[in-house]
Amino acid sequence: MQSPQDFYRALASDAAVRALLRIRDILADETLSDKTCFQKIEAIVTLLEGLGVDCGGRHDFG
């Protein structure tokens, strides 16, 4: 049986891997043209903010 610390470490690791895979999928989207690079960055920032990661105040998409 694993300790609570090991359980939470594995849980955090799983969430991090899932986030990285989603970021990879956003960046690998070949259907977007170069003009939509901004949209890729916006999607990544939105994803991170949705996961509770503060991306700072330099991202004003409104």
C-alpha cells in the first residue's frame, strides 16, 4: 500500500502529463495557419489558467 504522499505525488504527476499532452496537441494542430499562432498561444494560456496556473497579466485576449 502506498503512502498518502506517494498517492498525491502520482496524482499531481498524472495531471501534469495530461496538461502537457493537451498543450502538445494544441501546438501540433496542422490545421492552423501561421496567422493563427496567436490562437495557439491563447489556447495554451487558457488551458493553464483553467488548471489554476496563473499566467500573469501580460495576456489580454479581450
